[in-house]
Amino acid sequence: MTSTSGAQVPEQEQRIVLPLVEVPSTHTILGRRLNIPPDSHPNALGNYDNVQYHVDIEVGVGCVGKTRQKFQVVPDTGSSDLWVPAANCTKCRAGTAKFDISQSCNAVQVGNRITFRYGDGTVATGGSFYDAVKIGDLEVAKQLLIQVDTMESDTHMKSDGILGLAHHYASDRGLRGETFMSTLFREHPLLPAQFSFYLTGRGNGGERSQLVFGNPDLQHHSKETEFHYGKGDYMSTTELWLTSVWSIGWSGTGVDVTFPDRGTLGAPALIDSGSSLLVIEPGVYDRLISELKWRFTNCHDLPEQQIMSCDCPPANDLSRIPQLVINVIDEHNQQFPLCMSPDEYILESVDPIDGRTSCVPSIQRGSPSQPVPLIFGMTFMRAFYTTFDLKKGRIGFARSNMSPLPGNAKCSADAQPLLRRSIWFASLLVAVGSMIFACYVFMVPAGRIDISRTRSREAQEGLGVPPASGI
């Protein structure tokens, strides 16, 4: 969720709105595992039907004789605000936890009224204040928050509020405080300035999603031993978590959309834990979805959600559906592929009336005015253990241990890679042969050339052929 302040807010990415089935948050981290990396602080995430995750926080902790106020908030890398509903919030979801500032001895009201809007149409307004915030076993003493007292939303948001994880506020926000990320690592200077997401789906055998502050836990969350980092140049001028993408396409099809106008930087892609799907600008979406559509039957568009729904193949066999290929540019201007199998980007939807199952590609047609052409949400992040490095301003990816693909999986959009390689090898042989012949011509002794000319003249005279002019 990308939020901005003020009355004039440009249209941003559209969030998919799907019916949610609430999953009770019955699991809590009662103690720290003994085998986690040092300076690693995991926090369990609740999962609402794979379209929304939440983490528990406490506001105003440490007050003697006062009740600790707890909230479930969406950890959102696409926004910078930390907000919770105020006690007098209008139009807040029924059952939402409300913040009572009179019950917090640490709270200090700032007085600024903040209005922000999200791409799904949610508009929230509230007053800003400072208070202590605790998440897991980490606590900050003085954090800027917003207690929302006016809410306009038609979405199915199940959490109480939002925990913005942007690295800093946009320069035009006019806020006097710091983002939660800035405050956390300033008040905990020995904590490695990074956080990572390990997102799992429902029905994964009980493996729990986690938001990890500090050192990531690759050993338990990934099939790979190191992260592959994308180029972070785009992050220098924005608060958003962006990486650089060279192209996006389908494996083995020849369909590979590039962004030549962007040069070696590629296209900026927002890695957004607050979005459900992959939100793609219209021109790119149309090229991708047209190649995918003919591989299914009975496809139709869902205008409200801006997605496509099709009949699933017989026996739900997706083996003939191509992988999604995302070529990311690294810090050395080299490309590396991030491959998503059909099992990862195709969602199954069951009609509650007739029980019919349909296949929904988790790719959403975005808006021409969305902040960046590519937004990779939770579907993408379930395939990759993703780390956000504040110190170096970059995002790293490692294959999740929940992914059906192996670690360091390779994929290419080339339609006939073997033929292309054969043609390249043949061209290389021709080029080498031409160079050898050219070297031979220039290196042959002059005497041998004169003898060749003399023999040529004798042969011509013997045949009664007049010698060529100038010889």
C-alpha cells in the first residue's frame, strides 16, 4: 500500500478484493528457537486466505497499572505510515481494536492531522502522536503513529491497522517523526539494519509465515545459501522498496517484454507485502495475458478485480503452462532470472454456490498512473524468501523452501534455446574461420604472391588468353 498525504492524491495500484476466509491466529511464538541466527528476531504472521497477512504489535507498553493495547496490523513495504484505529473512529470495521490514548502514559499528541489514501480506495484521516511500540521482543520508546478517527473503505481489510515498512518518509509528507524502520534501527544500533519476509500459503503443513528483523534465517526458510540482490538505484529518490527488472515473460514462448527506454537500469519494480497479486501496467499486462489466455478454456475477465478467470485444465494439470520469467538486474549490471512455476502464480477459486473450481492467474491489470510499472505482491513473495537491506538500500531474493522449484532454478523466455545456441555457435565458427583466412592473406610472404602471379600469366599465354590489364 502506497500512501500519500493531503487532499490531492494520484491514482495508485489497484488491490485485488477477494472474499476472505478468516484463519484464527492461534499460534504465537512463546520462545526464541535456539538455532536461529544471532541478532535475528522472528515474528509470526497471521494469514487471511493468502491475500492478507498481519503481525501483532503493542502500543503504549510499560505503563504501570494500565492495560496494554494490542493490535493486528498489516506489515506493508509499500507504505510508510504506522496507524491504528482511534477510540472514536467512524466507519472502522466492526470488531476492530481501538486505541484509547487516555490509557497510555507514554503518549504525546503532536497535533498534525494526516490524511492518506491507498490504491484500493481506502481513505484514512487521524491525528499524530508519539508512543512506545513493541513488536515481538523488540521495542522502540518513541515512535510517530497516527490514530485514525475517520475511515472510508469498501475493502475487506481484516486487520486493525497498517505497519508501514518504508525506509523513510517521502520528502513532501511534512511529518516531523521517523518511520518505524528508521526508529527501530536508530534505537537498536547493534541490530543489523534489515528485515525479511517468509510467506507461506494455507495448507502448507503448519509452516508459519514470519517477519524477521535483523539477520535473515536462510537455513530454515530457503533452498539457497545466499541472496541474489537486485540493483537498488531507484531507491535513492523514493521511500519505496524498488528493484530493477530487465524483462518479464513466459518460459519457452519467445514472449519477453523488455523496457528499452529505461536503459541499463531496467524498469522499477515495487516489492509490496501489502498487495495480494502481481500488478502490471496495462500495456505489459495485455502482452503477457494474451499469451497465457489461449492455453486455457472458457476464460473471462473480472472487471472489478481486473483479473482473468478460466476453467482449470483436466485434473488440474498445469504441466503445459509456462513458468513466469522475471529477469532482475543485479548490482553489477548482470541479469539473473527469478522463475515462478504455474503452481505458484495460478490460484484456484471455488464457486461457493456450485462448487466449481476455476483457475485465476495472480496477475492484475494495473493503472497507467500507478507509481511503477511492476508491483510484485504476496504471490511473488511466497515463492522467494525476500530480504530488505536498509543499510545498503537493496532487496535480495532466495528461493523459498516452500516453492516447488529447486534452488537456483533457471528459466528463459527463448522459444527455441537449442536452435539459438546452434546458430550462435555456427556464426562463431564462421567468424573465426574468416579471421584465420584474413590473417593468412596478410601474413603470406610477398615472394609466394609473385610466383603465383607469374604462373597465372604463363597459363594464360599457353591458352592464348591475353593477360589482364595491369598485370
